[in-house]
Amino acid sequence: MEMRKPNPDAIARCIRKARTIAVVSHVNPDGDTLGSATAMRLILQKMGKEAALFCDGKIPDQLAFLPGAETFRVPTGAEGPFDLMLAVDVSDVKRMGCCALLMERSAKTAQIDHHPTNPLFMETNSVDGDAPATCMMIREQMKTLGVEMDRDIAVCLYTGISTDTGNYAFSCTNAKAFRLTGELMEHHLPLAELNRILFRVKSREQIRLLGKALQSLTFRGKGRIAVMKLTLRDFAACGALSEHADTIVNYGMDTQGTEMAVLARESEDGNVKFSLRAKEPRQVDEIAAAFGGGGHPQASGITMEGTLDEAVEKVVCAMEKYLDETGRQE
């Protein structure tokens, strides 16, 4: 059985043999998947490859500054053919959305990812569940390919590393993340500007939506679980998009006495999307997996059918059961 492990040599062989490459990000794209994809596009261009970026969904306005972000396309199935399809930061085939169409239009498929729940769904897999961000794996891939760092690539990699580590505050942050950021700084990385864009500036729609979420805040599991809900009506009232809800769950985690947090929101496709968070040693990845989701031990996601209240009750009950079985955190 194939093991989850980083395999930059195998990915490098795929890339070197390919001329046309489709680089794919996951649905509801975040800084790591977009930073990884835009960095790979620049890397491949330096190698003389033809690289195209694909994503099922809108690129968040907050991340539109990434070099090449304007070139992302939503595939129709008529693109290609490609010599290689390379997915970055995609935890399973469902997370590609309609980009899965490109698998049939590509001679070879490969992936670079850091989710420990990844089922190794490509022909060639480079998966490191211990890496704080996929962008850190992209840096190692660069070294294997012999491509030099520049400012634009540094911007892309910093975006993924900083966002997936919560601005270096999450438990996944390690010394390697700081060392790599130091290296990126040597390439004229505009740290203060990027930090402001990524972590300080909030749109009016985001602030209004946060207010709606906080109004819904309740506590379950003897106060250890913070629960927030957002309806389609809430989004409409705030003029907000799905991307504006991305970090709201963290406010639940910041509440004193909570060990886990959940944000559930209705989506236009009729499903309910969940963001789950946990403080160490608590974990939410197995809870997410039980409902067809996945992610990291302290940060996972789920997409479920059903009404908002029904779906929330199922997930929160599973979280309560988990806390009861694992005991109160000391």
C-alpha cells in the first residue's frame, strides 16, 4: 500500500516529462491552495512549461493580489488535453469540485498536499501530513526542480504559510516555518503590506457577517463547544459571500473556556458547510471524517445535506460525545 510521504523526486519526474500542465486548487480556495498554485505556475514558467490555473469557485478578493491570480479559470471539461494535472493542497477528489473533469483530459495526474487525511487519489502523490502548509512543500519541490527563488514566488509562498499557520499562531507552526519565512524575507518580501492585507483589513461585508455570527453564538458541551450559524438570509442581508465567513469560526475558539468551535453556514447549493476547530489536545479531523469531511487535527471541514439546524445538531452531538469520551481537558 502506498504511504503518505513527501515525494518531490517523483513529482519532479512528472513535471520534467510534461509540456502542458493544469494546476488545480480546491473549492472555497484559501491562501495555501492559491499560494501553492500561483507559486507553481511561476516555477513551471521558469522551466519553460505551459501552465494553466484552475479552481472551482471565485478567487477571494483578499487574495487577488497573488501573481497570476487573474488567470484562474473554472473548467468546462473542454480544456486541454494536458500532459499533467497537478493538484495542490487538495485533500481529496471531492475538494476539486468540477476541476475533477480535468483528470480525464490529462495524460498523468499528480498532487502535492499536506492533509493527513489525504487518501492518495492521484497516480503520483507527494503528501506530508506534518507540513504546516502545502506552500512549504512547494519550496522543497522548487529545490528538487532546481528553480531559483524570486520576489513573486516568495509572496505566494508566504501567503500560504502565514494563512495556514494562523499568522504563525496555530499549533502546527514549527521552526522550519520560521526559517523559511526568514529565507523569503531575503527576497524583498513586503511583509508589513502582506500582513495588513491578509490579517488586518476586513471588508464591510465581513464585519456585518461577523456580527450576525456572533449574535447566533451559543455554547454546548458544558460550555466547551462554541457554536455559530449563518443562514443564506444572513449572507444576503450583509451583502456577503462565502469567502467572507472563512475566519469567523476562530472567534468561537477565542472565547474563554472553549475547547472546540464550529461554524455552520447554508450554501447556495442547498448543503450545509462546517468549519471545525479544536485546541490541543482535542482533535476534529476524525469527527469531520465521520461525516464525509476531512482536514487537520485542529482544523477540519464538512459539507452535509439537510437543514441547517438538523446538520448542526448531528455534528455538535458528535463533538459532545467525543469530549465525554476523552474527558475534560486539564
